[in-house]
Amino acid sequence: RYTAFAIDAVSFLVSAALVAGIERPMQQPRPDSDDRGRLRDVWAYARTDRLVGRLLFAKGGVSWANGIVGLLPGFAHGKFAGVPLATGLLFAARGLGALIGPLLARLFSGATPTPRAIVILCAISTLGYGAFYAVFPLADWFWLALVLVALAHLGGGAQWALSTIGLQAVTPDHLRGRVMSLDYGLATLGIGTSALVAGAIADGAGEALSTWVLAGVAGVYGTAWLVWSWPVVRR
């Protein structure tokens, strides 16, 4: 695990080097104003721009079901030999899915996806995340469990990337930083809460039931979000 921490730290250094190489301005200069970075300005703008409002909550389905990821070591220990390698491979499958998901989404949506494509693919990705994890507790073969985790996170990675790209594209320069901060803040709140719920249910009723409950959260959320968002982009 310490090797993994070291590799992760190096990846951040590489990321910093890549960002440092960006020379083009990230936004257009604008005159000074009385804008003091108030968060309520973001909420006010989200109420007027319905697409921004929807995209701010696009990550919710996967985030509020993300507690399943914290249960993977429990499945590795209880069903699949209980060795650290099993846990590592399950998390590797998760990472592989999260890597490939955005690339597949680009194939379907194009390099500059339309709002309609973003909404459709985000909804499908969220529902896929829930569906594959709903089957995961039934997998008795380790290779099948790895495939299901990877497929679930195809959706997780795709909806995260698409909703982020959508918000960056449609948000004005002077609000973009606050919009993205709120977006990630809401997602992190969901991830943390989901982890607590997953642990509480698993302690009382086992990892399988906890997984099914959270997979159901993803399914219900994804369906409700699509119904809420579709009228904004159907034309």
C-alpha cells in the first residue's frame, strides 16, 4: 500500500508539471467589480440557467452510492481469499473503469458534446453504475467480480467527466471557479455520507445488503435526475 501512496504522490507532481505548462489564459480579463466571491451568486445564477442547475447535481447518483467502494475490501476478505492482492485487484478494476469510461463517452458524444448528449450519457452512466453494482454481490467468481466493478466505474468515470466538462463550458468566467467548487463540494458531501451509510448497513446486515441499497440509490437518483433534466435539453 505504501508503494501505491508513493505512485499517487508522483502522479500529482506530474499533474502539476502539466498544469504549469499551460500558457493560454484560462479566462478573459474583465474589469474590476464588486463581485466578492459570494456563493449565493452561484445559486442565483443556477436558478436562471436551468442547465447549470441540473449539471450541479449530475454527480449525485454516483456520489451518494459511492459508499459501495468502501465495501470492496470487505468483499475481498469475506468472499475472495481475504488476501491484500484481492483488494488491490478490485480497486485496480475500479481505476481501469474510471479511466476508460470518459474515453468511451467521448466516442459517443464527440469532442464538444451538446447539452443533450451530456444529460443522456450522464443518466445512462449513473444507471449503469447502479445496475452493475446490484449484480456484484451475486458474483461468486473473482474474475466476474472484477469485470462488474470495472463496468460499474465506466459509468462512474463517464458521468463525472461529462458533467464537469458541461459545467466548465456553459458557466461564465466570473462564476466558474465557484460553480466548480460547489459541484465538487456537493459530490464530496455525497461520497462521505454514502460511506457512513454503507458502513452502518454493512455492520448490521452485511456488505451485500448495503451494496443493494446504495445501488438502488443510484438507480432512483439517475432516473429522477433524467426526468428533471430532460425538459431542459429535449429540443
